[in-house]
Amino acid sequence: MKILLLGFLLISLTVTFVFWKTYGFAHEMTPAYVKFKASYVENVSVGKLNIFNRRDDIRFYGIEVLNEKLKPVPFASTTKFMEIKTNTSKSFEVYIRNKDLKNKAYYVCTISKVMKKIDAPVVASRICSRIK
Amino acid sequence: MIKKFITLGFLLSICSGAWATSTPITGTVEAKCAIFTTVNPKYGNPNPYTLTTLPASGGTEAILRTDVLAADYFDLLITHPNSFSSSPTLSDSVGFTGASVVSAVGVSGMSVYETNKLVVNNTTRFRLLLAGATWFKVSSVMVYGALDTTALPAGNYTSLITATCLAR
């Protein structure tokens, strides 16, 4: 009986540890394929995305629009950097000129902005949705 | 008698209203990629001119996990550092090396990610062919000085590993 209880306790602790280890630090963005539609500005289209921050070491994210070779493409948004508290999501809009949308723009990305740390390589996460 | 019927009817109408009440829970499953930092990396300093994440030298290698909800929708690009994002002033040459490998898989078929990976300069590209979780290990080694004997100046050193989930 004691062995059974001990085994149960061990399994519970392992599951809790794995859950805690793998569930604390994620960066998500949807949709994977973003559609742009006409905006209120002439010759400019707008796309709407949603970001979810589950990283407790990151609070700031930047927005990027990139071409196929991951080089920057001009865009506008209400903000290029967003503060997103841990375990919260935020919707944002990206405005791109129609000529860039046709010829250059390929991805809309969000990238985590890391603070300076001591003696540590830091992991920056970037998620890129494809423009359709 | 009529009053009783009216009261009964009134009570029944309230009850039927209560039965009709429902609270829908809605959700959407869509193709998405999430990047998890499972283990944060750390540099060890085994000798005066080296910083390394190798555990044998006192460092910690980064462990990243990606979760994808749809098969073959994403590529993962991992870039290990080739410079410091912040450091004391360095007057000698800085040589960076590193590697990104698949360290664990959620589905057995994901083991091909390692054999199919594409390495260009300091970026490794993995095609995420299957839905599920995959773990990646990233290492970084920095050697200071052309003759490998120059001591690193004291101070704080920070470099950046970038993990990019790219919709195909």
C-alpha cells in the first residue's frame, strides 16, 4: 500500500513538474495565414492578428513585416512595440501599401524583446504568419 | 381553482425558462506554432578566454520546444549567436560556434527533422512535417583572441539565440 501511495505521489510530482516546465514560457500568434483587406486609407491594406504571451520572462514584443528573404518591408501599425503581460493576448493591426503587399511583403512577424541579462545567452522567439 | 392553474402555469414557465438557459463554450482550432523556452541557457567560463553553454564546462544549453497544431505548415529557424548583444569593450577577435539539434520528439516520425535539417551560416532550418511537440537543443561557444590565450575582460556578456516559426 505504501509503495502504491509513493508511486502515485512520484507520478503526480513528475506530471506537475513536466507541466510546469513546459507550460510557462510560450509565444503564440494567429492566424498562420493572414488575409489583408482594404483599409480606410487609399492604396493601403490592413491585416489583423492576435498574439498570446505565455513567457513570464518577456513583456515586450515587436512587430515586423518581412519579404521572402526575411528582409524588412515598410509598414504601419498603431505601435511597433507592444507590452503584453504574461498569460494575456492582444490583437493588433498591420497596414501595408498595396504595392508592397503584391510585390514584397511575405510575412508578418512578432518578435520577443529581451532585456539585458547577466552572463546569459537569451532566447528570442519570433513567429511569422504568411500573408495570403 | 383558476388561480391555482395560473400560479402553476407561471411557475412552469419560469422553470422552462431555466431549463432553456445554456452557456456555450466556443473554441477554434487553427494551424498555429508556439515556441516554448523550456530551459534558459547560461554561459560557463571554463578558462579565461572561453564562454560556452556546454554542461561539461559549467554552462547550460538552451532547450526550446515547438508545438504545431497542423502538419507541414511551419518551418523552424534557429539562429545561434555570432556576436554579443552586450559585452564589455573587446579589443581582440571573437570567434563564435554553435549548433542546433533535435533533442526529443513527441512523435517518432519527427526524428527525420534532424537528418533533413538545413544549415546555412549560423542558422539551422527544420521543416516541421508533423503536428505535435518537438524539443531542440541549442549550444553556443565563444573563444576570445586570435591565439586563444587572451583573457576576456571582466563584465557581463549577453548574446541572442533566435527561434523563428515561419508559416510555409
